[in-house]
Amino acid sequence: MQKKLAPEVFYLNDKAKSLSVQLLTRVLPSTAMLRYVPMMKCGAYPLDMSQFGNLLSSTRIPVTGKDELMTYEDSKHVIVLHRGEFYSLQVLQDDGEMINANQIRHCLNWIKQNNDGGVETSVAHLSTTDRDVWANTRQHLLSLGNEPQLEAIDSAIFCLVLESDTDTESSSGSVRNFLHGDARWYDKSFSLIIAGNGDTALNFEHAWGDGVAVVRFFNDVFKDSTTNHALTDTTDEEGGIQLDHVRHVQFQLDDKSRTAIEQARSDYDQVRNSLHACGGISDKLNKNILKEKKLSPDGIVQLAIQMGYMYVMGHPAPTYESCSTSAFKHGRTETVRSCTIQSVAAARAMRDGKGKLGDNQQLAAEARELIKQSCNKHNTLTKEAAMGEGFDRHLFALAHTSRNFVNPDGKVPDLFESDTYKLMNSIILSTSTLNSDAIQFGGFAPVTSDGYGIGYGVRDIGVGVNVTSYDQQRAEQLSDAIVEAYGDIYDLFKDV
């Protein structure tokens, strides 16, 4: 099996995608980065792919104080989680080639038919607890002789979660099942969750990497699975399953570990039942219309989020948008502060102009100009963040260094104790997007108790949003208001 991926590249235009440039890049030596010169000359830049090595066969190990990231080079199995029970399923042969797809199907069916379930007592709940608590509980599990069981999970290529009777038709049902469903193992790099109706999601933890690697995985899997159907034989032959490919992973538990599982499940249920989600989509706005009007898709959605919050609350709020810094070696993310003077001015103009803009050409022209200024400012901030010119990660590193390494008493410079710094880091609107035709929508929880988690996507069919909050009414209000803002922006630009 080849362990090679095509490079991840950021294209400023399509010239670098030409066959001649691609061939030249392929034949030039990698010495001194010579092979990338033709692409850079044509406005294409290779992105860092160091995270990709932790995408598969990777896990975080809970350790008191700081977790450890582990990868396993020779993994040949996935760990299947069904109704709280774990099963090790071999999917690769010794030579690295995939085991017959129909054989894998037989094994998965066998798991579903022979598992009565143990969600309430599943060891998986332990991975939801405080990391230091989980580290201590894990050591206790090891003392009971569970090293082989934990290694089977840790070393798996990924975790495959099979669900049966779950609601994934509604936005709230999808979030409940895919973001925080029953009995999940949150230490693997990602879990692939498949609902009974075939809806599929990827739930990933952030220690090892970011959306760049996840979107690439999504896109490649989506393309391959829709063009190269692996499962061409679905016959149910007598004795078709080879039981040596699948193994039930059963833990040795005592009263102490059972009590820990019971407490973990109770705490987990309390937190996840307090999270509410809802979403919406506008089929008026879409990617093509925004391009036609020469409006930044991301800038418009970020403005719509500001408008929606302004409609509901009447004022702006600290806002976070994630921006990849993979243009740099080992780059992770930087913050785009999308609540700007320009976006607030545009949001207020749209709010105050409701019911007036259609009849007042001057007000409408002024509002359009404010929106364009907001998008231009957003584009500038995004480029600065992507090029390492943001300030959030720098300030965070200074505060962390000061608190943990410079001053033994934990005292930090006055800047980090100021009301302004505390306010700007109390994020109310935490936003992120994963734009891909392979992804219907994404979601995550708020980062503050009174905040929102806002996932969005701009596609050919429309512009969507998914909002999470610990207050159901507020989640519904903001989701509806953002969709309303999409429509207001469309109405303002549709005839110009």
C-alpha cells in the first residue's frame, strides 16, 4: 500500500493547475525546494502537511498535567464501537492491502447482530471526564490487567461508531448524535459515525490537528467512495465471516471502575443534555451569486452573523473565527477578529434600515458601501492571520510563558489582567467553517457558558448555519436571525 498523498496546495489562480506545471513539479528535484519553484511562480503555494501523520492510527493518552500524543505505524485494524461495546476489526492484510470489502461487511453485520449493548456501563464514558481524572482512572484500569484492551483501542486506525435508531434528519438530532452521542471514545484522532439511515459524520478531537487535514480526508474519501465502489459483492455466503478478523474487546472491571463509569456517564449526560442546537439555510444566497456580485463569501457570512446577533441582542459581541496558518511549517491556526468597526457599522445600518432600504435608494447605496467595506476589512484580517500577522496566538503564548515559566507565583503583566483583555477573550460568537461539497454542515459547542458555537458553509445550493447554545430559545433566535440576515443581504444586492 502506498503511503503517499498529493501535496496540499493553495492556488491563487488556475494557471498552476496546468498539466505542464504539474509535470515540471513532479520531475524537478526536491533539493532546496526546487520542485516548488514553478508552482510559486504561477501563484500556488504548498501548505504544511505535518498534521496528516497524526490523522490515522493516532490517539491522545491521558497523563496528569498534559496528555501525550501517540501514533502506531503498523496498525491494521479499526476499533468498532456499537452500543457501548468495543470490537477490534482487522481491515488490512499483512502486506497492507485491504481485506475484501464484503468480508468487512459480514463482520460489521455480525457485530450488530451479536451485541446486546452496554451503553450505561461502557468504558467509553471515562474518556469524557476531566483529563487528570481520566488519567488516574486509566492507571487503575491498567492495574486490573486491561493493557491489551486499551492498546487495541489506542492503536486502531480510527474508531468506527455504528448507530441504529437515531434521529439525524433534524439539525438538533444530527448534533445530538454526531457531536455528543451515547458512548463515544473521545481520545482517538477521529471517530467515523454512521447512523442507521446511512448519514455519516466525523467527530474529531483537536489536540493533533485542525480542519485542513480533516477536510482533505473528507474530500478524498468522498471522491473515492462515489467513483470507485469498493463493495461490489454483497452476497451472504454460508460461513462467509472469518471470525479471526473480528474480536470482542472486553474490559476487566471492579467496583471502583464501575463507580467511575457511572459517575462519568451521569456528568456527561448532564452536560450534553444542556446543549441545544438548531440550524437553517438560505437558498437565496449561494456561492455563485456572491461571486457574481463580487462579494467575499466568508466576509458576507461573518457579517450576517454580526447582523443576526445585532437583530437579537441589539449590540455587538466578541467574535472568533479560526484561520489556518498551514502556510508555515507546523502551522496551526490564528484568530480572525471578525467583529470590526466596519462590520458593526454595516450591521447597524442593516438593522436600522429594515423596511426602508427598498424604498430609499440613497440609504440602500450607503448600506451596500458599508457591506463592501466590511468585507474588505474582513479579507485583510484573514490574509494577515494566514500570513502570521495576527496577534491572538502571540499574546496567548506570552501570557502562558509568563504565568508558567517566568513568574513562579503565576503573576502576569497588567495587560493580561485588564478588563479589556478579559472581555475580548470571553468569546460569545465562536465561528468556523469547513467548505466542501462533501460536507453538509459542521458543528461544535460554545466556548463560554453564555456563548454560541456557529458552524457555517457557503455552497452552490445555498448558505447554511448551525448554532449551538446552552439556552435553547437563544439558539433558535440567533439561527433564525442569521438566516434572516442572509435574506436581507440578498434583497439589498439582487437588483444591482
